[in-house]
Amino acid sequence: MIVDRGRFGGYGGSFVPETLVQPLAELEEAYERLKTDPDFKNIHEELSRTYAGRPTPLYHARSLSKKLGLKMYLKREDLLHGGAHKLNNALGQALTAKMMGKTRLIAETGAGQHGVATAMAGANLGLETMVYMGEVDIRRQEMNVYRMKLMGTEVVPVYTGSRTLKDAINEALRDWTASYEYTHYLLGSIAGPHPYPTMVKDLQSVIGTETRDQILKAEGRLPDSIVACVGGGSNAMGIFSGFFQDEVNLIAVEAGGTGLTCTSKFANHGASLKVGEDGILHGALSKILQDPYGQILESHSLAPGLDYPGVGPELARLVDLGRVRSEVADDEVAMEGFRVLSRLEGIIPALESAHAVGYALQDPESLGDLAIINLSGRGDKDLATVMQREAL
Ligand SMILES: *Cc1c(COP(=O)(O)O)cnc(C)c1O
């Protein structure tokens, strides 16, 4: 079943089984209504401020600026509750679900970060929460599994297929098909069928709205460039959305992994915008990493949140139109970003965000005189990975 809404050029749409058409339409209708509803807006605003910690600061990184030879600001989503931008989306969707009368949330997670954000929102709003996770990922991410359980979320291991994210997504969709009358499926990025890409962008656009006000206040002008890392694309679209009408370079940095090569089953990277081809993944048409027969390749990145073989359809469209520039930073470049930001600013970034920092270090000339990096998350969660790679 294909609908016209939620199309971005040829991308997007809603390629789902007939049974999910109704719940997706209900979700679209409810979110459109609620986002202008005074009750919803009041509760959402208060929770965003007092529970999540909005607005996050825009920080002038003086030492990094000096090294780069330009004026660099960081949008501090790493200071949001939970340590990343993901809660903006999880909280907004969970509140939507609650006000729709749903009593239960389900989600799927790979590295566990979206699972943790969903667990936080579910606990806060008193919703029963269940997170599907591949059995392989559960073993790799025991800290996040424990965090979810602490907050009362049931983590369900998935034993099918490669026992990773894509299998967990299949299970979550199966659950939703049977339970949507009382369950909301809380999707984590600007991917998936309509209305998710539009709704998640809307919930993350607070980053861009705040950043625009903050930079105008600090500098009296808009930046020349904005840099953001891309997994599914939600933190990037969130900050970019404040600047689409302006002459600001928008730069999307994907995971180059260990190199832009593919074997029959694996890609050594997560660069679907850069080298992906048109195909359908998770109910939407977008750029995805696939073999010649349309089978999805397993992606790779040092940063768990960038390890995704697809990308949001609207971002794919913006790259085709030339409005967003697609760039790649590999594992080594990200490690350099991680080290430099820790050392120069006393900020340990998430390995995802370190891709954006690493890109800026590699190519500062391309950023103009005034630039902003969206620091999507903090690096505490990545210390074990980094320690394994290098002793100090
Ligand atoms: C999940 C995650 C990302 C990638 O997701 P997007 O939807 O592309 O934003 C980036 N940074 C951090 C810190 C994350 O947790």
C-alpha cells in the first residue's frame, strides 16, 4: 500500500502491510491535532524544560576555534537528560501516545541508546514499555540493557536472522500489528513509513529553533556552516530545519567506517547517503546499503548510533537537491575528533558526534568563518570501545 503523503521527491512513502495502514493514519491525525493543542503543548514544554533540560546551551569553543582557524560553536545536546538528543523524540512520541489513550510503548534498539530514551519516557509517563533487541546486541550492550531494566522496561531478546537491529525491527512490527489498539510503536529516527519521518523531524526541530535564536543573540548573524553526524538523520534534520530558508551550508557527516567498500553481506561503513542506492527499508523508500539483489548489507561504524544501513527519506532528497552536502568521516577521523575535543575543551563527545568534529578538523576551510557543530551526545557510553582501541 503506497500513500502520497510523506513523499520527498521519489523517497519516503509508506510501504507497509495493509494492517498497519489504519494505525499509521491514526497516528498522523493525532499528532497533527495534538501539536497545536494547548494541553499537549503545556505539558510538553514543561517536561522538556524541567525533566529533559531544555534549552541546551550553545557554547563558543574557544580552543577548538583557535585550532580550526574559525569561530566554532557547539550545540550541547550532550547535556540533554540521558546524554543525547534522542529524548526529544522519545518524550514527544510517548506524550502523544499517552494523550491518544495508549497504555503501552514498544520500540526496537540496536546499540540500546534509543531503547534507553524510550525507557526514560515510558517510566516518566507511566506507560508499560517493551523493547525488542537482537540477542547479539543484548550481549554487546549490557550496560544499556541494565539501564532499561532499572527503569522498568522489559527487554525482549530476538533470536531470528542475524539477531541484530533489523530482526528486532521485524519483531516490533509484528507486535504492533497485533496490539496497536493500546500500543504505540516509538520509532527512533527520521526513518520508517509516513508519518514517522515528518513527526520525528518536528520533535527534533527544537534543536534548530533554539540554535537560530542563540547564534543570532551571540553573534548578530547566522553561521556560514552547520555540521551534524548522520545515522538515520534525526539530529542533523533537527538542527538543519532551523536554517533551510537561509544561506547556510548544511553538512551531513556519515560513518566512513574502515573504508567505503562492500562485500556480499557487509559494508565496511554506514554511508548510505554517499554510496547507497534506492530501495525500501523499514517501510520507506530511501538510499540504503544493499547487494545487487536488494538484500540489506550489515553496516559498520565505531559509533553504534551511525551503524545503520539506511537514512531518512527527506535527508536523501535534500542531498539530491544540493541543499545538504553529504560528507564522510571514517573511524580514524572520528577518533581524532574524540581526542581533540576531550583534550581542548574538556568535553568527551559521543563517538557519533566525534564524526562531525573529526570532519571539521579535516576540512576547516570548507566551513567559512563562523560554524556550528551539533554535539548530539556525550561519550561516557563509548569509553569501553575507546579504551579497547588505545591505552593512554
Ligand atoms: C543515535 C545517535 C545518533 C544517530 O542518530 P540520528 O538519528 O542520525 O541523529 C547520533 N548521535 C548520538 C549521540 C546518538 O545517540
